[in-house]
Amino acid sequence: MMQPKTYKEERELDALIAGKVMSARVGWEKNTPYVIKGEKDVFSSENTVPNYCTSIGAAMSLAMELRRKGFKIEIVMDAQGIVLACWDADGNEIVKYENIISKFSWFMCQMALTAVE
């Protein structure tokens, strides 16, 4: 998947992540994705889909969700950058990114999508 170039593309990726990785039902209002909770389909600032592909905090919630689903996640920071890797429950490597200097959140999104597909 190509790295988003526009805000709209970023939000589309965030919505895809919310649906596929976080198992949320997603709706759209005013070009903003939101999580549909219960039977009510109500948009509010409280249920807006997080900015997974641009926020490190939101991206880290993906790592926690993958761990909850049985994946092993490794994040290592050293002088060359960040290593980001994911293995399935049987120890098979799914994806590994090395020497990440920037765009950590985007790489985390790519890893999460690859893991759940």
C-alpha cells in the first residue's frame, strides 16, 4: 500500500485500520471516519477514528491490539533507527521493517494490516 499523500487518504487508511485491525464498525460524517457503537449510528468527537497513520500513540494501540490477538510484536530503537517486526503465534515472521527513521506510525499501520490479512 502506498503511503497516503493527502489528509483524505490518511483518514481512509485510518478507517481501514479501525475496521480490519481494531474490528470496529466505521461510519463517515463530514469526511471524518467514526466508530459506530451499539445500535446507534451517531457521530461525535468522542468516537472519531484515531489517526493511526500519523499519531504514535494511536499506532502503539495497534501493537497492543495485535498482541491481544496473539501476535508477537518487537520494537527496537538503536543508532540506525527503529526495527519493527511481527510474528504469528507459531513464531513465523510476518513482516519486518529495519532502519525506520521517520513515518513510524505509517509502518505500524502497514504491519498491522499485513498481520491480519
